[in-house]
Amino acid sequence: MLGTLWKSPAVAGPAALVERNLVIYRHTWYLLLAEIFEPVLYLLSMGVGIGALVGHVPGLGDPSVGYVDFVAPGLLATAAMNGAMNETTFNIYGKLKMLHTYDSILATPLRIRDVALGEVAWALLRGTAVTVVFGAAVAAFGLVHSLWALLILPGALLIAFAFAAAGLAVVTYIRSWQDFQLVQLVMLPMFLFATTFYPLGVYARPVQIAVECLPLYQSIELIREPSLGVVDAGVGWAAGYLLLFGCASMALALRRLERTLVP
């Protein structure tokens, strides 16, 4: 059954592209270390360093939650986002505009749909790999306190899918390397203000509504609540939001790639 599914055209095409990327990137796997070290450094500086001054996080339902316990899931969700988004923006821009990699790929039986799904699947694997390694570091710090933390892995997969699809859509609008400054203009404020480092309650209600609309906020909620031992309707809402966001982004990316890659 699985063999038949794997050989079906809907799966074989994207799988071939994933295999191609795996063969290429197995020689440059060490580049992922930068994406792993960055959240670890944030965890040490913000979570452990500032956490020693802050102590417990006010405004939460559980007054015993330490600052480092609060920050770690936010950084984990950010790692999944960055791992996937970097792949479908920076790397795919080079393939699309500079190397013209897809011109030769599309000369094979692979279709644009296969390219899109394959690249998103590869970015999903990359984002999840970053999350797993960083999650192991978080566990090594003793910051996993609940069996509900097992939901972190499927949550990371969903986050990686949503942002990989969004990155694939965004890269079709990029005109030059300078345009990546506009991407960072969106990503950096979202990282700083989407409750990565402090709870939503610090904002006035109108600002809270705006923050709740951010995909990174929903990603952080999807990871943070199970990490703290809380599984409620908020987790389901966050998962539904990210699934819808990812599917909508994927549909847009497919339409844009059709215009970009078809002469």
C-alpha cells in the first residue's frame, strides 16, 4: 500500500525533488548550525540571563511559570518558522533568479506543482530538524515539565508548513536581493512583539487583537501551551489558523509560480 502511494505521480514528483535537495545539502548540513545556535543564544541571554532578574512571569494563570520556561517555547516556534522560511525565500530565490535551476528541472516530467510541493516538503523537513535539535537543547536545560510537550513535534511540522508555503509565495514577488530587507522588516517586528518574550497581557486590548492575528503569535501559542501543560481550545484554534494560513499561501504560491516559470 505504501509502495503504491510512494510511486503515485502525486507523491513521486515532490519526493524526487526532496531527494535531490537531500543529496545536495548532505555536504552542507553544518549550515543548519547557525539556525540552531541563534535560538540557543537567545535562550541563554534572554531566558537565563534576564530570567534571573525577572523570576516568574506575571499575568499568567500559573504564577509558578518561570521566565525561561515561558521564553523557551516561543524561541522553539521561532526556530521552526525561520528554518522553513529561510529555505523558501533566500535559497529558492537563488534557484529561481540566479541559477535558473527550475528551468532544467521542468524539462523533466516534473511539473510546477511538483516543484512547489517538493520545495515546501523539503523546507518542512529542514524547519522540523532545527526544531528537534533545539527542542533537545531545551529538554537538556530541564525546561520540559509535561507529557503534553510531545505535541511540540506535530506543532513544529504545522508551523514549518505554514511558513514554508508563505515564504514560497513571498519569494515570487522578490525582485532583487535588496527586497529581502522588506521581508526582514516584517519578520523582525513580528519576532519581537508576538509574545516571544512577554505575555499578551502587557498590551492594551486593541493591540492584543492585532497581535493575535499574527501567524507567529499563533505558532507560539501552539507550542507554548502544551509545553506548559495546558491543552485547551486555544491550541485547536492556533492549529486551524496555521493550517488555513499555510493552505492559502500554498494556493497563492502555485498561481505565482505558474506565472513566473511558464514562459
